Amino acid sequence: MGPEAQATTTDKSSSRVLVIGAGAAGLVAALELCREGLEVVVYEQLKEVGGVWIYSPEIESDPLGLDPRRNRVHSSMYQHLRTNLPREIMGYLDFPFLPLPKQGRDERRFPRHEEVNLYLRDFAEHNDILGLIELGVEVEYVGVLGGKDIALSDDRNLKWLVRSRKVGEVDQVREEVFDAVVICNGHYAEPKVVSIPGIERWPGFHMHSHNYRVPDPFKDKVVVIIGNANSGGDISKEVATVAKEVHISARTWPVEQQSVSEGGPRKNIWHHPLVERAYESGTVKFEDGKTAKAESIIQCTGYFYSFPFLDAQGLISVEDGRVAPLYKHLFVPSLGPSLSFVGLPSKVVPFPLFQAQMKWIAKLLSGKLTLPPPTVMMAEVEKFYQDIEAKGIPRYQTLKIGIHSYEYVDWLLEQCGEEPAESWRKEIYLTTGVNRRLRPDYRDCWQDQELLEIATASLRELAK
Ligand code: FAD
């Protein structure tokens, strides 16, 4: 066997796998790895499982989330958040997220965040994976054992040195060796902020949506919201219920929708192009010359991918929203399956995608499947990046797979010898997207009732 082929095989005899994080990705990672007979441990820095679905009223000491010394709060959930995906497609592939007629449960199609947290807990309990999870343990370092220079070495039987620490116990660093590490650390905790000329002298309150919890602080205020994706769309409507005026600035508005009133019950939401400058007087000027005398700015401008614990010897870079090079959005070609990144694609239906990714990773780690040689994977990754550039897709959208997400899920399932995802999932994904664009009340009014009934019947069958 040549060195290239060696790089793709795994010693299956005694594989011990570390999963970092016990959010939706880490929980299903633990399940799929167990299903393949691997020895699994999950380290989670928080005191409970659920990741972003654990709501906390606490916010960070730096409301913009930029100061590296700030106290960290993992979750970006706001108090009144309801899901932006309907529950029937949101749940994992084989653990239906059906409404439960029990006290304390939210039976709506687009439930509140507490319901998702309870669903994740049900999933973990039902599949008996809570015992694999060590809570309150932060992973501080992951690197190749022995400091081996991976780029120069032909030995692909890598092992990973991991340093972790019980949260709050400064001196107690634990050092261990794992055969594989599955990174499920989430990507909604490191705020991305756009720079605004003049902001240093602008006197108002400036924050990122990561630290938004409730609309109350914005009562009777003039608020500029930057960004109109999921968080920006939700937060602007919620803030508008109490604020005097809400001015949403986004690069996505078509020209005819800029600087116009969105209407809404209080007719106090305005659309604008990008912010050009902020002034000492409190004025915020938009690129079309219109202005607002604002008291607050909320940046709903997204998040950075971040792996502060990872020492991958420069073999992976995180730049402008692209984590590269990654084969099938999961593996660094030269490192093979022993290091994987779960859940990076955005604008997807996350839980089923995590599960499909994990099924493939688990089969690769158990040795039932193998990856192509590194050179083949690398060539494919490079071609993918070239295609993106040729299509004029900006680099920061490399992992935004949106409409292609079900092709990706089906491809992963096919590798594992499984049937593609049910067609109603894809149809509901599309109908929900259309409804969301057309109706601010898409969570309570929909036109795809027939599809919902097909989905519910199919999920009830699965749940039997
Ligand atoms: P997370 O849930 O972030 O979990 C990562 C875990 O890793 C955390 O528990 C964290 O504490 C832990 N961790 C991180 N670093 C370390 C470390 N060094 N050591 C130990 N533990 C560590 N998705 C939907 O499907 N529907 C929705 O309606 C929806 N709404 C959303 C609304 C908001 C505001 C946000 C932010 C996201 C929303 N999402 C939604 C997407 C959501 O992020 C995914 O559904 C999913 O929950 C992400 O799971 P994850 O496991 O990848 O990440």
C-alpha cells in the first residue's frame, strides 16, 4: 500500500474518539460513533447539554463581543425566539420532533427555543448518551501527538494530544491521547462586526445580536439594525414593538426597497442601504445619503468560525468565512478522517445534516469506509473553490450551501448505503423559504398544510 492510500485508512481496533461540544452536533456525533462501536467521550464546557438552545439572560461584559478578556456567554438565544424552521424538518433524521401533548411543551409547528432544548434532552436520554458526556470540561488544546510535522511525514496513523480543564479549576489540566477528534464546537459564539467610520465618537449604545435578549432596553429609542438575515429580521420586528423607530441597514435590499417604510403594526421600520458613517452628534448616515439620529446600533452581522484550541500546524486556515481546505466540508485532506469539523455549512437544516455527516464520519473512523487519497481530495477541494470564484460567489459564502444542502445530505447518506432523505423534507424546506420571504407571520400561517400532513404521518410511523 502506497503512502497516499495509507493516509486514508484507520486503525479500527481500539479507536478512542473525542467529541468537542454537546450541542445538537455533538449529541448526534456521540450516537453515530457509538452505533459504529467506537469508544466515545464528549467534553462540554457548559453545565448542561444543548449548546445554543440553552437560553441564558446573561450577556457578555463587552456587548459587541470583541474584547478577548470579556466574560463569555455561548448562546445567542433571545428570550422570545421561535424556530425559523418547522419542527417536522428540523428534527434529526430518525428521531422525530413531533409535538408532545404534555404540560410544559410547546406544540406549535415553529416552537419556542425551550422546546428545542427539551427535544435535544429527549434525544440524548432516549439514545442513552448522557453517560458519555463530561460536563464543565473545556478543551484547551488539540494537536498532533509528538509534535510530528504532518506536512513532512508519510505516517498517517495520527494520534491527537488533547489538553482539557474542568471549568473553574485553573491548575487541573488533563492531558490525553485520542485516535480521532470530532469538532462540534458550534459557530455562533464569536461575533463578526462591521467597522463603521466615525463610530469611536458616536455617543450611543453599540452591540452585537449575540448579546440581544429582550427588546425592553430599546423602549422609545431610535435603533439602527445592521443586517437583515434571520437574526436581523427577527430582532428588528421585536424591537419595533417598543422602539420609536427602527432603521434596518442591509446590503441585500433591492434599490426600490431602500429607505422606505416596511409598515408593520406601528409603521416604524425603515429599510436602508449600508451605513456610511456615524457622527458625534448621534447621526448615522446611510449610503444613499439618508440619516437617522440613532441612540442604539445592533449589529446582526453574523459570526466567525473559530477553533481556538486547534494546533493544525498551518494546514488549515480560517479566513473570511472560509475554513480551508476541507474535503466535503469535513476533513483536511492531509489529515484524513481522524480530525473532522461537524456542522460548518450554513443556510441549511442543521440537525439532519449533522446526523448525515456523522454517519459518514463514524463509518470512516470504524474503517468500514475509506476516504480517497489526499491528492485526490485536495484536487477536488481546489476545483470547488475555483468553481465558486468563477461563479462570482464571495469567499465568505463558501460554506453557505442553502438550496444544495439536501443534495449534500443525500450524498452523505448514499456513502453510508442509506436511502436519501424523504422528498417531503425538501419540499417543506422550499415552501417554508418562500413563505418566510412573503409573510412576516410565516410561523403561524402557511400554505403547505398537505405536505405537513404527509410529513406528520411519515414521522408518526417512524416513531412507532
Ligand atoms: P452549538 O449548539 O453551539 O454547540 C456547541 C457546543 O460546544 C456548545 O455547547 C459549547 O459550549 C461547546 N464547546 C465549544 N467550545 C468548546 C470547548 N473548547 N470545549 C468544550 N466544549 C466546547 N437551527 C435550526 O435548525 N432552527 C432554528 O430555528 C435555528 N435558530 C437559530 C437561532 C439562533 C439565534 C442561532 C444562534 C442559531 C439557530 N439555529 C437554528 C442554528 C443552530 O445553531 C443549530 O441548530 C445547532 O443547534 C448548532 O449546534 P452545534 O452543536 O453545531 O453548536
